[in-house]
Amino acid sequence: ITNIFAEMGFQVYRSRDVETDEFNFQLLNFPPYHPAREMQDSFYIQGEYQESNPLLLRTHTSPGQIRAMREFAALNPKDPPPIRITLPGMCYRYEQVTPRSEIQFTQVEGLAVGKNITFSDLKGTLSDFARRMFGQHVDSRFRASHFPFTEPSAEMDIECFVCNGEGCSVCKRTGWLEILGCGMVHPIVLHNGGYDPDRYTGFAFGMGIERIAMLRYRIEDIRYFWANDLRFLAQF
């Protein structure tokens, strides 16, 4: 995945697994008591809890957006350079384990910030990624969605290769599997990262790596990745 985006000019940027509430939520436009926090039940670190800014295992790779923007903006605060990065890493959520979801998963975040970046750039980049990953004739679609850190927001679906679009437990009988969320970076997030939203725009996306592997290799249960069954692992 990172190789595909590297061909488009994206560099890999690493970020930490243990985050503060400020970077994991607040600077990404999740104010305290925001209902979207309930979508990402968190593992808080006992003994390090501070009521205003507790430590937790990151629920997504998006905190790396803020850290990367601030690092780039520090190079030239008056005219920060453009950004084009991917942020791979592990994420952790306290949620029910199903064939589609686990309490830990791998994610790749993408961020592009510059002048005159549009939603068309976002769609073109991700559509090209899908063709390079799954083949030139892959079917994909974008659906309107909502995320606090992007506006407008969307989700991208790929035709389910496990069942060839006929409907199965992996795609919830729809024939489609959502592989990523995306959108234009919210002006508040740009500002928190040190970029003037009146001069800069950007797009961001985040995808679950296990789900993409499930599509490519027709794997029916995400739990196989963590079961340590040599019969499964030896295939790769």
C-alpha cells in the first residue's frame, strides 16, 4: 500500500501508538462529550490518567496528522511547505470482535495539504489506488459520510471479492466492502496543525489493512490474522 502511494509522491511518516486525549480527539475536532467518541471506545492507560488529558492507546492513526503538520509547519511558519504522507500503524478499540472487526487492527492514514487541493484530487487519488491495488477494472464507489476531522466526508467501497458481489457475511450481504473513510481536512484541524485554512486545503483518508488483505486473498474472517494458526500464516 505504501509502495503504491510512494509512486504518487507520498512519504511514510511514523507516529506513536500511545497518545494523549488532546491529540487523539480534541485537536481533531472531537470536543469533550462529542457523540462521535462513542464510536471509538478507547483503552485508557491506568495510573497515567489525568482528567483533562488522559493517555490512551490511539483509536486511529489520525493523531499523526496533527503531529506531522506541526512538524512541517515549524520548518517555515509563515509559509509552511506542502505535505503528502502516509501514516501506517496499529490502532486499538475496545469493541466486540466479529468476522469484520477486532480490538486491534492495522491502519494506513493518508494526508495531503497544500494550496488549491480539491475533493476531485481526493477522488482521483483513491480511485487510482483502487485500480493499482485490485486491478484496472475494479468497481468502487463513494458514499457521503461524516467524520469530525473532515468536511465534506465520504466512505469508499470496493466490490466484495470474497463473494464476487453476491453477498456474504464479510460484506453483510451487500456485495460491497467499505475499505476507507476520507474527506477534506476540516479547517479547524488545519488550524490546529499550524496551516492557515484560508490559504491551504487538504484531504485525508484512513484504511484498514486487514480488510484490504481480506479482499485481495478472499479471507472470510478478520480473526484469522490474530489466531496464530500456522495453517493460515504459512499461506503467506
